[in-house]
Amino acid sequence: MNIVFSSISAPFFAEYLAVVAKKKYVKWQSVPSYKKINTYLFLVGLYFPEHEFYNRISHFKKIIIIFAGSDILRLNKMKKNNRNNLFNRLKREGTIFATESIEIKNRIKNIYDLDTKIINLPSKHIFPSEPRPMPVKFSMGCYMPDTSKKTFYGYNIIIEIVKKLKEIDFYFYSHKGYSSNKEEKLIKNMKCIKEPVFDMDGFLKNISCGLRITDHDTYAMSAIEYNMAGRWFINNYPMPYCDKIDHEPKVEDVINLIREIEKRDGCNIDGKKLYDENHSWEKFNKTIKKLIRE
């Protein structure tokens, strides 16, 4: 089964899904000219829905488009008739719309009256069947791109939390590594991981809990991975076995929740079990093949 993966705004994620599925990744600019016979297309995100790109992909045998966070915002800005015309045309051309969870599926149904399938996205990292013991010293992990996107990832509120919880180490990391600036170097409990994290299980053995505060989101891969490692996770969007905070939380509310989690004994066993079952490579590949054959 010849499947290619691509994305306009999430190439890193699309490429790693291609690796998990042992398939080919194609840059989105090259997708319209990819004319291999009997090829299926998996698109991460319906980004820039008014782009002419979507008029030039009908030659694929079937297309799977999985919704992402910011593409929903862009769809909201479209006129209703234009949006419905896009959905209807893509469905006529053999497109399957998908989401990452029942919560997002219901949200899409309520907003657009659009039926979607559920594809649980896998982590590219391997985690042992039993979680590693929690570190002796309680610590926090924060995925934080070392770019202008810091604000999107709640940097301003998180850095205030770090400064107030001086006795807790906060590890900042990203796919490309995170380098501290002059101000951050003065914060002793802010640990910046300069290199990309290639061994997430090994990295999370030193982390007790993750923290994610984003402007908008779907199912966060970092939350999936922390659960698969048996770690706790604080998120401002609802996910099973994650501790939910307000969309725009107050610093003190997050600190109080961290204090509560710090007192817990042992690992997040129930979260690990659920995410191990739903987000394996095997299940991801089986789901895609099943959808394509329907």
C-alpha cells in the first residue's frame, strides 16, 4: 500500500509519522506533482484551507486529513458556504477527515456538523512495559521551542512559575534543543537541554511531571509521551489522565497543582496503560490501513 505523508505547517510531525508507518514523506509543495499510480495521501492538518493546494490533490486514490489545532481556527475565519464547499469537494474526491480523540471529534461535529474518524497518533519513542521509578527529586519538564513561538507555549506564565518554585528543577527542551539566554542563565533551577531529545524514555526518567500551557491545542504529543512513561502531566486542554488547568491559568493555581502532584506516590500507572494501548505504532498503522480499505 503506497501512502505518502505531508503537511503544510507541521512537516516535522508528518515526517515522523511517515517514519513510524515506514512510508514516504513528501514536502507539501511537491505533493500536487506526485503522480505515482494508486497512491494514498495522509495530510497532517487542514492548514490554510483556502489555498489552491487543495484543488490540486484530487489525483490521489484516497486522502486522509487529520485536524490540528490552528487549522480549526483558520476554518472558523472562512465563510460558511466556502467552508462547506471545501468539505464537500474533498469528500467527493475520496477524503477521510480524522481527529485525534473523541473530544476533538465531538468538537468538530458541533462546530461544522462534520463527521470524522479517530486516529490515535503514536509517539516515535519506545517506552518499556513498566514505567521507570520516579526520580528521587521532584522535577518538571516543559516542551518549549527556542523560537518566536515561546508565547504560544505559555512561556511568560511558565517562567514566573519557575522563578517562584526555586526548589524544583524545570527542564526546558524542544525538538531542536533549547539554549538559555542571559536572563535565563541566572535562574538556577531552569535547566536548558541544548541538544534534541532523541531518547524520550531516558530523558523522562529524571522528570516527575510535565507542564503545557498553549494558546490552542488538540492532543499534545508531549502529554501522550509523559503518560506512556508513567509520568504526570499538567495541561490547559482536556486529555485523559492529565491534570487540567484553566485555558489562561493563574500562576498561583498552577503552583498549587504542582504542590499537590508533588505529594503523590508512585507513577501514573492508569495513564500509562491507556496510552500504551491507544498510541502504539501497531495500532496507528492498522487504523490507517482499515480507513483506506473502507
